[in-house]
Amino acid sequence: MSFTPTITQDFLYSQIADRIEKQIEQNVLKSGDKLLSVRSLSKEQGISISTAYTAYVQLENKGLIEARPKSGYYVKFSSNHIPTLTSSKKSIDSIENVSVDDMIAIIYKNITEEGILKLSVATPSIELIPAAKLNKSMMEAIRKSPHSCISYEDIQGNLLLRKQIAKYCFSWGGNINEDDVVTTQGCMEALVFCLKAVTEPGDTVAIENPTYFGIFNVMKSLGLKVLEIPLNPVTGLDLEYLETAIEKIEVKACLFVPSFSNPMGCCMPDDRKKQLVNLLGTKNIPLIEDDIYGAMYFGKTRPKTCKSFDKKGIVMLCSSVSKSLAPGYRVGWVIPGKFKAKIINIKLMHTVSSATPTQAAIGHFFETGRYDLHMRNLRKALHSQCLKYIQAINKFFPDDTKISQPQGGYVLWIEMNKKINAFDVFKDALKQNISISPGQIFSTDASFSNYIRISFGIPYSDALENSLKILGDIVKKRI
Amino acid sequence: MSFTPTITQDFLYSQIADRIEKQIEQNVLKSGDKLLSVRSLSKEQGISISTAYTAYVQLENKGLIEARPKSGYYVKFSSNHIPTLTSSKKSIDSIENVSVDDMIAIIYKNITEEGILKLSVATPSIELIPAAKLNKSMMEAIRKSPHSCISYEDIQGNLLLRKQIAKYCFSWGGNINEDDVVTTQGCMEALVFCLKAVTEPGDTVAIENPTYFGIFNVMKSLGLKVLEIPLNPVTGLDLEYLETAIEKIEVKACLFVPSFSNPMGCCMPDDRKKQLVNLLGTKNIPLIEDDIYGAMYFGKTRPKTCKSFDKKGIVMLCSSVSKSLAPGYRVGWVIPGKFKAKIINIKLMHTVSSATPTQAAIGHFFETGRYDLHMRNLRKALHSQCLKYIQAINKFFPDDTKISQPQGGYVLWIEMNKKINAFDVFKDALKQNISISPGQIFSTDASFSNYIRISFGIPYSDALENSLKILGDIVKKRI
């Protein structure tokens, strides 16, 4: 047998062999993978047995595959067996004049990357999640489902889950039943559906300033303009500013995070929430209430929601279990008030229905009381972490640093000396394998350039304390 | 103790009791449900222990809840214990001049309704699905995941799943690797993302005529205009018509189902697919290829995809496991060619990432070879069901009935006498608890009013044969 390549491109067996070779080269087929039998290959590709056989012989001659007696053909060579130079990472230094969009892209890229301390991600650390119990709920939910969770779920959402969500609404002053709830693929999808239900491209939506960067992306994607309403660090939304603004500008909807806004962490007192709902009610402006952090309160009682003051059905409350239990499950919901029919219709058009097994598992986890117990533990853990993070930042950061005092949620909003560019801090930190969120990405005009957001979702430890010390040193050096 | 209502609305305990009563009335709390302890209620609502206690006593006095010694308070009464009159269903007869939208809404409503023979839904019957094996894949995937599938999944999609999808592409002539694949929540979401990537509201998109009714909904939702291209029952898309049309009208994208179109069932021959890709390539018009039925072929080999002829990266191939394995898992994907970055960005904005457990389970199901085996069985079953359905329709329907001869997929397209209104047939059938799809919903102008679509996804049986006979009788009576 010879290894000399011959001009055989035009033969069918050679075409087939070339395509398999490409799969091996690209690592789609890996060393040790079993190939189709000659018979199956011939069937699959609609070629004769002898053509299929010849293709394999050609690959065998090249040393790419091997025939094992009585077993069939296997991939022998795989390009990942040859040590290659590690591809040079695009240096973070080369990113100088980046746009806010680029910053956001870089931050998202880090969500699943290994080896980086993710102080930029406002989700619970895996240590805080009762994974075994949730797995159990998944198994039991599949077992209990008449169709093993294989069939399409009800378009409005899994019934058990909707009932449980309705039950939990009692804690924030809601009298909701399962028919008022529509499930979604996480809170973000809920927000998108709400925006689609009440706006057209070109419309203006009022949002908080500063606001979660994901919101800007969504607004842009839907062709919406934003009107940024300032926040007070303690009482939240500046209602007087909003009132004046909506007199002057036609606002089609508001999207606010009244309980534990992101990144500022403030929570509107009940009476101001009521005032907000009344104000928007008289103007007939829908309020999309992002309540994703509402259940993560550190005080004695859960803050009420705007929805609880909503008599006209103008409030669409959105939430999920992504911050409290399982981001990967993508289970969220909306309580859409008078926009229910529209929301269901939009959901139908975009996704037909949400995934059955994940909804059923979360429904089961709620029903068994596991969620209640977990949330009590989670709130305690977050509160204590929050305090420890604040103390450490106080200790390690320059003296002129100001820190928010959130009463719930996941994040600290840190104001540094005006001379400091948060994006520089971000870049320096990433070199030390720590990711934080630079303040620039929380507004449309890259104000807040001397702010950073830090999540305290990761349990406190010596290693973590050391990372906060490193961060403090970075900031000190930048003054 | 007295049952006389006293004027106590203004007391806090009474407000709390009223809200709990409402939950019981609305069945959010059901007979036998355990209530919070007095202590927990006081904590949750921020009220004193005595107020919480008094609220429960008031509910106890009303006979709504009961205290069980050493156990706590339980709901005693539940409104669903009182037999109520069954609510009168809105008669289907009252639907006379319904719009296409209304028809579609009625059909979707039936997707999850019990007791109706769903010949309108083009998905596999649960009997055809290896549920136990899929469950096993779910358990194993969760067990193997470092974070029990709780964390956010990679934004582009689960790596194992993407590798497996890439591997399967070999069967349709693709040389794809995992980096070319983006996962989505079902095929519908993939189509929406593709449309969003290449069009703006007001743009025109070419689609097939007849086409799947879900497509119209999506187009409307995105503010797109449609240009309908006729189909040939055997060779599929009328390329000559398309060529002329795109000379005259600015078409921003095409969305076609080249293999086993829905509802007509036709499959474009390979050379015509190649011609289509070349034509669109010269005009630089992106092709969204809905390949959801491509793997459900009855012939010897899987039809090639347009994607396999795509050298310029203009074809975005969309598919899912909703038709082949598990609609409820909402696992789909797109191979977006040169639009990859845009698609990932849109996915990020709309849903952050897709659900982790369902993607991991399907990845595992593919990897173990279970999918391959299942698909061989499914194809055989569908082919045999298709032939039996055709024979029965031939036998029971009027002699002038014409039936499509699909070489794959799930549906039969049935042309009846011109005098027959398919929506009448739909209504008559629903009265007999059979749902079919009337032809009106498969085009923008409600042409095809004498056509119906029947899915052959349900295994053939005597009962099924009888239902087809009932359908035949309905049609005969309508002539």
C-alpha cells in the first residue's frame, strides 16, 4: 500500500473519503470513534457497498482509520493528538477604544469561561444551591408526567408551576391564580414579550439610570428608544422626574426594577410603589415590573410589588428562578394583567411553548416546600456575604470609595475616585482572572465611568478576600 | 363561636384573613394544604404573632381552615368540593365568519386538550418515542454535568449537543463542526432569530405557497411582508417563478422547507436545491432552510440539504428534535453560515442562553447512538402509517378526492371537491372530537379552501381507521 496521493477527486469513493477525512481533521470524529459499518455507509449515502468499502480503504491507507477484526472501522488518528501551539488569546490590552457593546460582549463571554472569578455575574454560586434536591425534583416530575415530559407543554405554561407561582404571590401581597400566570424561558424572555406586547419599533420606553446592561441590548434589538430616569440610592426611582418627563415625552411603557434595582440595589418603599402605579394608571402607561430580585430581601419581610397596587391591570410582573435557584433551567414567568392574551399570542409565535421537563421540575420543587426552605437559607447566606464583601471593600479600596448598602439582591455598586476609569480596572482585573462589571455599561452615555458593579453571589472565603484585596490594589494603583 | 360577619375590614388581621380566603376561593390554596405557621405568617407579612393568630381564628370561624393538634393549620374547605355546573363550552357552531388568525388560535388551543384525536398536530405520537431511554439520558446527563445542569449553558449552546449535531450533518452532505452550530429553543425560535438577523420590519420575505400557518404568525409579529412562491407537488418550489419574482420585487430573505414541505410534502430534488442556492447566491439573498422534516425520509437515503450546496454561507439551516423525538424538550438549532455572530447576539438578547438540562439530555441521547436506532424505527413506522392512512382515505373519502404522496414528513395534503369548505369539515370533525387543519390557514388569501391537512403521526389502529371513516362521511355529507 502506498501513501502517495493519487488524482482520484472525481471518483465517488474518494469524495466520500474526503468528507470523512474533513470530519476527522475538524475533530467532529475523534480518535476511537466507531464509524458506520460499510453496509450502513452505503445505505446512508446511497452508494454501492464496494464504493463504501473503497472509501474506507483509502482512509485506512492514509492511516486515519483502522479496521478492528469483527468490530468494524474506527478513527485512529485525531488531530488533537498532535500537540499544537496554544492559540494566542487576543490581548485585553489591545482593546482600547471599545464601545459599550464590545464591553458587554466581553463580559458575557466570561459567563461560562473556566478559571475566572466571576464577580461580574449576579447569580447564586453553585454552593448555595440544593442541587441534589433539584435533581430529585426533575426525576420525580418526569416520572409523574403522563408522557414523561416529552410532549408539548400547555402554551400558557405548566399548570402545577403556574399554581405554585400563584401561591407564592401571597408573600408580596398578590391575590393571583394560575390563570393569571404565563411561563417563559427565563425573565429576559418575559421582558421581551412584554415590550413586544405594548410597543412598536421607534417608541420610547422609560428605564432606570443606571440600569442592567442586558436591557439596552433588548431595547436596541426591538428598535426602541430609552428615556433614563434617575434613581435615588435609598428610595429608588425619582418619581417627580418621571412625572415631568412623561408630560413632555410620549412614553409607551416603563420597565423598572422597583425592588433591589440592578446595579444600585435600592428598593422603592411601598408607598412610592403605590404612587408610581397610580401615576402610570392615570396616564394609562403599562409598567413592566422586573421583580427578579424581590425574593432576595435581607429585611424581615419581602417588599411588596407594584403589581400588588395594580387595580387596572397595567402592571406586567416578570420574574424567574434564575437568580434564586437554577439559571440553567430557564424558567421564568410573567403576570401580565390585561395584556395576557397578547403575551400568550407572542409566546406562541416565538417558541410555541416552553420546555416541559424544566417547568415540571421547578413546579415540583416549589410544591414540596423545598423552595421555601432553600430561599430562607439563601437569603441568610446572601445577607451575610453582602456584609462581609462591604467590610472587605471598605478595608482594601481607597478611602474615597463609596459603596451601596443594598437591602437585597446580589450586587454592590461602588463609586470610585472620579479620576479612575472603570474599564481600566476591568481590564487590569481580568488579567488577574477576576471579572467585574465596569460602570460604563449601565447607561447609554457611558456615564458612571468611575463606578464598578460587584456581585456578592460567591460565598466569602480567604481566597475571595484575597481577590478583593487584589481589586483594591488595582484601584489604588490607578489613582 | 359565631359565623356572623362583623365589620372588621379595617383591622390588619382581617385584611390578612380576607386575602387568604380569596386564595382558598380561587383554589390557589386547596383542601388539605398546610398553611404557614402563625410564626412564619407573622414573619412573612411583617405582622405581630397575635395578629397572625387572630387572622387564622377568623378563618377557622368561617369553617375555611382547621387547626390540627401539634401539626398546624390546614385548609378545610375548598370550593372545588361543591359540585358545580359544567361551564358551557363556546359552541363551535357560533364560529361562522372567523379569520385565519382565529382558526389558527382554535387549532393551537387543541394541542394540549385531552380527549381529542389530534390529526392536526404534525408531531410523533408518544407510542413512537423511546421515553424510558430519553429519561435515562436526562438522568445521566445531569449526573455527568459538573454543576448538575443548574448553571447557565454556553451561549452558543451545549458543547456535546453541538458536536453531535455536527456529526449528524454528514448524512445530508455537510461538513460542519460544533463551532458552526447555535442551539435554540426549538426550530421556531431558530426561524425567528434568522428572520431577525436578516430583515427589518417592512421587508419582504419569500415563502412557499401553501406554507405552515405558524410562519404567517411569525411574519406578522416581525412586521414582515410575504411573497408566496407556488409549489409543484413533486419537485417542490417553482424556481422559475421565484427567479422572475426576485427580479421585480426586493426580497430580503427566503424561508423554505425544501425537504418535505408542510403541508404539501414535496421534496426538491438535489439538483434543484443546488440551482436554488446558486440563484440566491448570485443575488446575495439569504436562505432560511427549515429542515425539520429532513430526517423523516421514507426513501433509501436522506435528501441532501440546500446547506450542503452553500459555498457563500448564505444558507441558515434550522432544525430541532421536536418532530423526531421530544417536542416538549424545545431543543432546536441553527447552522447560520456567515450570520453566526448576529444569531448569537440575538439569542443573547432574547434568552441569554437555552436551557441546560434538556440540551444535555438530547446531546447524551445522540452520543449513545440511541437517536440513530430510534430514527431507523421511526422512519419505518411513519412510512407504513403514511401508506395505511392513504389507503383508508382512498377508501372512505369521495372518489374525487386527491391525496399527496409524500416521501417523508408527517402530513397528507388532501384536495376535496371544490364545493367543499374545509373549515366546515374542520368544525364537523371537532364535534366528533377529531381535529384536522383546514386548508384556509396555509396561505395569506385563504385559498386552498377545499383542502385539509391530516397528520399521520398517530399509529394506525381500528379506532383510527374508524375516525378516518367518520371524516370521510363528513366530507361526503358536505358535497
